[in-house]
Amino acid sequence: MFDCEVLLQSLIYWQTADGLKQHGEKFKKFGNEIFTEGKYETYWNYHNLIANIRIFKEDNIYKIMFCDENFYSHRPTRHGHNESYMNKKSPFKYKDRIFETAFRLDKNEYGRIIYNERNVEHDTGIWYYGLHTYNIINCDKSDFKEKMFFRKNPDYEYKQLKQLF
């Protein structure tokens, strides 16, 4: 077994009346705490895991899943295939929401998840549109390099884009 973490690059864009602007970019490294479906408390999931993404380790392969957590201000809710619908221990049990495998990453592979959402700014009540791009790589920590997501195209790409009117 190799010494591995999950490296995430997150790019977030907001569209407001002033146009499309990059709202944020961050890199984050995770250890074994990332390998979970999360908790029933979506607020905890949103702030401690990757929003709408779940990662599971199966031997040396990372199973990357897209999940609609229906965080209180994020719309629209995505309905569809829920792989944990009948799992009584899952926070997604009996819910009509998407919770599906986006792709599986072997060592040194990376994948990209792109999804959009419509949100309400908590303090002002102003609507904005978000475009989220997550780049996730499975590699040894010793292989982490600057601009590693720009060296090649992703091995896998998963999109969840909805009409947000």
C-alpha cells in the first residue's frame, strides 16, 4: 500500500448582475478523514468534506461519487440514481437525490468534476450562480508538483450541469 492522500483543486465562479467572476480557488490535501459518506448533518459535511463529493478507498483505487446534499441554500435539487438508497446506515438512505459514482481513480490518475448551482447569499439574500470545478488526483505525496493539474488533461471528467433559470 502506498502513502497517499487526496489532493483537491477547487475553482469557483459566481455569476451576478455584474457578470461572471472567479470567486475562489483553493488547494486542499486530505488524509483518511475524507473516506466517508459524511454525517446526517449537512452543515458539517459542507465545511469538513468536499461539497457534493464523496470519496471512498477500495484497495488503492479511489471511488469518486457525486452527491446532492441539498444544502439549505443550494438549488436546484438533483434527483436520480442513489446508490445508497437502501443502505440503512447511509445519510442518503431513502432519499430521492443523486448519489452516484462519477469515476474511479487508480494511482497517478486524476479526474475532474464540474457542476453548477443557484444560491442565495446568506447575508444579503441576493441570488448568484455558481460553477464548481474540482480536480482530484490519486498519487503519492512525493509526486505532488506545482501545476500538476495543468500537465495533462484529466483521465476522467464528470459533469452535472443543470438549467438554472
